[in-house]
Amino acid sequence: MEIELRKKLAVRIRKLREKYKYTQWELSDLSGVDYKHIQLLEGKKHCDVKLGTLAKLAKAFKINLSKLLDFK
């Protein structure tokens, strides 16, 4: 992933998590994504992410994957 896209994804996940009032721990429990991985996804040190992980996060937010990736 390009660095700019990673930054947008980090911001999008953090904003959705805050909108739904989930802690990182709660999002981890709901999505099945490891807590440390969520920290990395939201952090300044960006990591690669698999499509399956994004699908799990979208499901936890009760949105479809395309909405999760809507960076408008």
C-alpha cells in the first residue's frame, strides 16, 4: 500500500472506532483482529493489512467493506 493510502486508512479506522465509541480492545474483540494489530493500523508506524482483516473490521462496524474504504 502506498504511504498516503495507509495514512488515510489509519485515520478512517480511528474515526470510525471513535464514532462507534469502541476502545481498541473492544474493536479487537468484535472483529477478531489482534489488539496489537489494531494499534499498528491506527498508529504512525503503518503496517501492511490484508483484505480479510479489513473485512473483519468492516463487519465489526456493521458496514460493508466499500464503506470502510470510503476516504471522502
